[in-house]
Amino acid sequence: MITSRAWAGKHYAVLGLARSGAATVRALVASGAQVTAWDDSEERRTSLLPLPQGERVAEPQARSGEGAFPLPAAPRLFLSPSGRGKVEVTPLDDLAGFDALVVSPGVPLNTHPLAARARDAGVPIIGDIELFAQTRPALPAHRVVGITGTNGKSTTTALVHDILRTAGVPSLMGGNIGLPILGAEPLPAGGVYVLELSSYQIDLTNSLDCDVAVLLNITPDHLDRYDGFDAYAASKARLFAMQTAGHEAIVGIGDLSSAQIARSLSPRAEHLTKIAPGVCLDQRRWPALQGPHNAQNALAAIAVAKALGVAERDINRGLESFAGLPHRMQRVAERHGVAFVDDSKATNPESAAPALAAFPRVHWILGGRAKGDDLDACAPHFPNVARAYTIGEAGPVFARALAGLVPVEQAGTLDRAIRSAAAQAAPGDTVLLSPAAASFDQFRDYEARGDAFRQVVEALP
């Protein structure tokens, strides 16, 4: 794991003990920090066990006294082998005396009461990416690529990582994808950390100086966390504000907000690369990078690789061998000449639209928990839709939005939608799960939704 002497002796509060939170606790404790951690999930609290080899568990006496949170049981105290670092798993209340509150990106900073308490107490609110930024001077010489954008950042991050590995460059993929960054082993000298960064993660870092920073696009999303769309765009722009002069900026200019950010970076001159929409590329040699959106993702990845000094032959090899990401334009089967494509990760209309554009005749499965009432971003590609099948909470809303524009059927469930689409599709058609909505009405997450799609398709006659 990544550790830092700079954390030794400090006292951190950690809220949220999912993968990144648990990795953060372990890294801080191993570094000699004092940690008070909490998660509302009992499963996540106990998931800190088993501890790394050599650590031990102490059971202190149950505490009593005033407090906003009753303790369900005696808090567990975990000690590092050196005895210098420890973590107490107990509800967080008074934040006075903490050096920082470390939260997971899923914690809504605009509404969570603990975030307000931290601000009132003057305690910095940070995330694991900021802790990584703080420890960079102690790591072997390396470079960092930060990739953000409303859509396409997972594919672009994975593609950059694969190109680097193809070229023989040590690379680690982290942030919003791959391993929790603090849980990974440090790269050797010359390595590159490739980080997918959501706006939430950018909000929680103050000093991440990316050697190469990438903004793919900005479209309306997560607006419940921001005071309007402009504030959301400003969050993305902070990735460039944290860079030092001479570091590379790569910006897609296919939307107004991103274009405005690119214009603000014009003084960087040769250190600014703009990715324009509609550039024609021969994508036939890149089977996992089809569609106009993947052309833009590929252009961004190529620009990153060139900025890092990767040879063109290695870039081409990486593009050709890239296998794509699960649940993102993933071809899972072909039945009777009909292709079945899992694009479950498309959780808003803006990310579903490119998938519709990639196939000439589509049986489109969409719906779930909608982030809005319209499908306007998909409208230019409705001519490609042979029939739509709506599911989940958004099914009736999306059916009304599509009425009179494409043939539409309210299937209700994913299983019924797949079976109906398979029965009506002709050879050469594509049955596409690209929901344009979140999954949480019927599935644990988009991955569970995509796995269910594959299972039903595999069971088809």
C-alpha cells in the first residue's frame, strides 16, 4: 500500500468504509496516524477485518457520556505492528482536534451534517486522492494522468492504461476505476498513475498536480450536488487550476462549457491540446472502440500517450488490442445474426446517445431510475431505433417521451424486454441495453444490471 511519514502522529476522521475508505484507513494506520472511522453499514465496519499481517485488535471498555450518537457496542481499536498507528471504529460527532475529515466521494458535501460540522470547526474535508497527492514527493519518480468528464472517462482511462502497458511503461489505473489508489503498491521509477476522476473526487483534492490533465466533456449530471450547472462545470475546471505551468492540458471542445474552459487555458499555448468533435478516424482496426464517442475517447488517449512520449507504433498496438470495459458497449453474444450489446454503464441520455449512433438498426432497451424526464440528447439518433423497450421506474416517462417518434413497448422488466427484442429483431440488428438511467430501482448497480442482461441473453434459445 502507499504510505507517508507525513501522516504519522496526525489524527484523521474517515467517513465511509467502502473499498476506497477501507484502503485509506489501512494506509493511514500503517503510516502511524490515529484514525477515527465510521460507516453506517455494519458490514463495512467489520470488513476492516482481517487486518494486515502483524496487526492486532484491542477491545476497549465501552464509553459513556454525552454524545449525539449512541454506541451500539464497544468500539474496536485496531493497532499497527509498530503501535504508533491505530483506528477506532466509532460514530463521528465532535470533529475538534482532527487534522482532516476524509470522506468517500459518495458523501454529499452540500447536505451531509458532518461536512457542515467540519467546516464550522475549520477541519479540511479531503478524499483519498488528496492524500495520494500529499505523499507524491516520497514516491519513486513518476507521472500522473488525471482524466475527467461527464462521459467516456472510464473507457479513456482504461485505454491510456493499456497503451502504456503495451509500451512497457509501468502503469496503475485508479481513482474512480480499478484499485483504490492508497491500497496499491507504489510504482517503480518511471511509472504512470492513470486516474479517473469524478467531479466529487476533484472537489476533495486541493493539490493534485497532474502531469497530464484531460477533460472529455461536460453535460448536465449530478446537479443535486451542485448549485447549478455552472458550479458543476467549475468543479471539472479545478483539475487544470491545480496544475503547475508547463504541464499538459487536453480538452474536448464538443460542448460549450468545455470549449470555454479550453479558451481560458489558451495562454498555455503548446501545452494545450484541443480535441474537436467529428474528426474522421479509421476505427475498423479497433473492435472495442466503435462509434463517434469512442473516436473522441481514442483521440484523447492518443494525445495523452504522445504527451508521455509513447512511440506511435505502441499507441497503435494498444488501440488494436484494447478489449474494452465490461458493461460499456460490450458485445456479449450473437444469436441468429442478432448482436446483443451491454451498455449498462450508460446511466444518462448523453452517454446512451453515442451507443445509438454506433449501430444502424437498434432494438433499444432503456429505463431505470431517471436523472431527468427527457431523452433530448438521444433524439438525433432515433432514426437508428427500430423499436424501444422501456423498463423500471422511468419506463412510463420514457415511453411518453418516445411516443410518435419510434415504436415503443413498455416491457417493465429487463427480462421481458430482452425476450421481446430478441423475438422481433432481424439478422443484422442489434439489441442494445443502453438505459439512459441509473439502475437502483431494480438492481444493486449498473454492473448487476449488465450481468443480468448477459445471463438472460445466454439463456435465449
